[in-house]
Amino acid sequence: MFDRLEDLLIRFEELMSELSEPDVANDPAHFRKLMKEQSDLTPIVEAYREYKQCNQNIEDSLAMLEEESDEEMREMAKEELNDAKSRVEELTTQLKILLLPKDPNDDKNVIVEIRAGAGGDEAALFAAEIYRMYQHYAEGRNWKSELMEVDETGIGGMKSVTFMLTGAGAYSVMKYESGVHRVQRVPETESGGRIHTSTISVAVMPEAEEVEVEIDEKDIRIDVMRASGNGGQCVNTTDSAVRLTHYPTGIVVYSQTEKSQLQNKAKAFALLRAKLYDMECQKAHDAEAQARRSQIGTGDRSEKIRTYNFPQGRVTDHRINLTLYKLDRVMNGDIQEIIDACIAADQAAKLVKMNQNQA
């Protein structure tokens, strides 16, 4: 591990030297690549430099204890020694986490697809609430949200909704939201006051570039039509909606949120690329079933991951046995504590696996 850290430290110093050269800025693509590498290495290098400094402090404190006879100075040296040893342990774990293999999709934007499951209108209403929850969360992180497709019900619910979130590290955070979300509450239409259970599914897909997914025109059927449902001027009066059918997989995507047929076509192709790329990612996960099971949030989409219990005001994440009694805040987008706990559990599982492989 420490040989690798030394190599990364040397590489970081090379990057800093290269970035200081005046000619580098003349090549924007190369400059961005170097800046990205520097940004990725910075937390590792900072932690490793502190680790080395703490080890030096340990050596200095031990030397002082051997040489110093003054009791007050010896007590100060012992305190510094204990602090440095404690910090070295913390930094060792932190460095192991920083060196864990990174998901290549972590830096990508995401396409999120929410679908109502069991529960009829109540499931559709909950789907709309979860969509708003993610919108509030995205606003808090200064991410851009763009609606791609929506199938609304007449009472404010959503049978399905697909949207893109654009922001730094969006996939690294949102991937933990994939799975089945369950709601338990008394529907407004329920006169008897009985608690109903409904479900929705959330799929989080990394945005795929054209170079990552090649789509053969012969494999696609493109249909254009008038948009349906609620819409403003021009939405229902021109053939602006676009439907793509991908013959090899049977995937059908539909976009009607824009007035322009070209814009809807671009959105539809972006969604199709994401779905095809996600299929390939799922195949890779299936090929490494054990590795997938050892990670939080990258497993089966049919897995029930979370329950929102309104009568008790609680949210429970079943993957990590976390229960929070702040449902109102969660539904308003305050989900960072849940995501942080999922990330920590995921990292812990990977560390255990790494230590087992090294043993």
C-alpha cells in the first residue's frame, strides 16, 4: 500500500510541475485532463502527507522521552505521542478507503427513472413525492435537474417519471437510491383509516456518452407523434413527441417534454443510451455476483431498500438497518444522512473484502 502511495505522491508532484508550465493552458483538453487527475489525487496526497508527518511526530516524541528528564516535558511528549498514534490509525483506515477501486461511473451525471408499483393511485402519488424529494435534494447540492419523460395521473400522481441530474459526482451519490421504495400510510381516499402499503421502483443509470454506446440505425425505429396529456402552446398541436424502439432489446423510450421534435429526439436517444449502458453494467455485476452482494446499493433492482412509515414518522433503510424519525425532513430532500450511511457501509464491506484477499 505504501509503495503505491509513494508512487502517487511522485505523480502528484509531477502534475503540479506540469500544470505550472505556461504552454499547458494552450491545450484545453489536456489541461482539463491534468486538472481532473490532480483533483482525484489531492485527498490521497493530503492524507498521506499528514500520515508521514504523524509518524515523524511519533519518532520525535519517542526520542524526547529517551532524552528528556524534566517530568513536565515528558508528560507533554507522552500526550503528543498518544495523539499521533491515534491519528495514524485513523489515517491508515482513511488511506485504505481512498485507495479502494473507484467505480468508473462515479463522476457521471445520472438518469433517474421512478415507476409506480403496487398500490394504484397511491403508488403514483408516492412516486410524485419521491420525485419532488430528489428535486429538493438536487437543489441543495446545486445540481441541475432536467425532466425527460413523465406519465401523470389526473390527481397529481405519476405513473412514471424520468429525469437527468447533472452535477459533480452525481452517480457516486445517487446510485444508492436504486431499488424498491415502500410507503406505509393512510391514503386520503381511505375513509376507514386503514394503513395501506404501496411501492415504487427507482432505477439510477449513469449517463452514457455516444462513444460508450454505439447504436446502429438499423436497430432503431423512430416514430413521431403529437404529445399527449397536459401541455402548453404547441405541445399538443405539432408532431413533436418522439418514440424510439430498439429492436435487439425491445426497449421503448418516449420523450414529449420539449416543444421541439429535435430536442425530444436528443432526449430520447440520451435515455436509450443510458438504458443500454445500464444493461451492460448489470450484466457485468451478474458475472461477479459475489462482488455485487458485498456492496451496498449496486445489487438487484427488485430489492426492497427503504420503507417510509408516515403514521410513525420514520424512515428505515433495510440494507444497513438504519431508522430515522425525521420523515418530514427526508421527504423534503434531507436524505444525505441516509446516503452517507450507505457509503460508509459500502466502504466497510469493501475494506473487509480487501483485507480477506490480502490475508
